[in-house]
Amino acid sequence: MTYRVRYTRMAREDLLRLYGFLAGNDVDAARHALDVVRASIELLGRFPFTCRKATPETPLLREMIIPFGSGGYVALFEIEDDRTVTILAVRHQREEDYH
């Protein structure tokens, strides 16, 4: 089964913010980070249930850990139905939580 992966407006803004933060110091690193995040998120189109639950109470709300350099990113997403995964937010692992 394949899921359609879509992004909320807030998730797209997160990606732009994360890119802008890195681009201030190293544009190539910022591009590479964005490529890594997007490629990782594409995997959710096939394997969304392999990621950890964000909360025990909501089994379809999940987090994907995306390694990058000495840190990485966390994508919060929801499995909407048997065809759609929605990316809700993306944060650097050192940022405050999005819950």
C-alpha cells in the first residue's frame, strides 16, 4: 500500500525556517539538510507505521527521527486514513517540543 504524503502550511514554514537558519552559515549544508529531510519523509509513503508513536493515547500521531550530522530533525505526522499521511511539523532535535 502506498500513502500520499502531504504537508500542512505550518510544516512547510518549518522547513523554510530550518533552511534559513542553516543557510545563514552554510548554504550547501542547508540544501543538503533539506534534501535529507525530504527524502526521509518520502519513506512515509510506504512505511508510516514504522515510526514511533508521539503519544500513547493517539496511535496515528507519530514521529520520525531524521539523523543529520551530530543532531538531526524530528517530523511530527498523522496517518489520516489508509491513503494519506500528513506532515504536521518539523523541528531540529535541539528545539523545544512541538506538543
